[in-house]
Amino acid sequence: MKCPRDGAALEAQKYESNIEVDVCTVCHGMWLDKGELEAIEASSEHDYTAELAKDQGVAPKKLADLQAQDKRGPIDCPKCGKAMETREYGYASRIHIDTCIHGCGVWLDHGEIQALEKFFDSNRGNRTLPLRWRLWASVLSVLKR
């Protein structure tokens, strides 16, 4: 597969508890096949507790940063070649990821996997809604645009 951002070859690497992901050696983006992001969320190999405590006083991303993130331009799915859609992950994560609308997987730009893992860690105790419902809420938020 090729990187949807720069066209470089993606390299298979092990991540967390033996989850195989595809990483771009140029831009350091990451392709996750269907179900791999959920597997990473379920595992807790990296502990971001100390970083989360340190980040408490740091302001969340500004709206302008989020809009700039969305304006990088559409990319094509490295698996099926169809246009991907940029959407906010989960509910109020402020992390926008590129998702294949045909269900192949997701593209994470450099640093987004760490941001998602911090989001997962900060919400581990707040699991009031099942994952399926939170994902459905994310889909509905996109449809409301």
C-alpha cells in the first residue's frame, strides 16, 4: 500500500499488543485496518496518566487548529482508492481522523494515535455509553453537517 498523503510505501509494523499497522516512513502517518483502532482502544499498553495530569492546565485545541486540520485536503483510501472522509473521532474528542466510508479502515496523521490514546485513557472511567453507541453518535454528527 502507499501513503495517501505523500505516496511513499507503507511499512507493516507491530503496535501495542501485536496489532499490525501500516506506517509511512516519510510523514509518520498510520493506516489502521477495520477493527484495529478499537483493538488499540481496548488495550492499555501505553500509560498516559502522567501526561494527562500535566496537560490539565493546557488549553484544548483551538477551533482554528481544527479547521486547518480539516483543510489538508481529501485523501484516498490506500485499500479501495475511494475518497475518505475527515470526521471527529468519538464524541467531543477534538481529534479529526480520515475514515474510509466503505469500511476499509482509518488514516491517522502523525501524532493522532497518541492523541487518541490520551483521549481513551482520559475516558476509561467514563464509559457510560457502549462503544457502538459512541461510534454511532460520531456517524450521526457527520450526517448532521
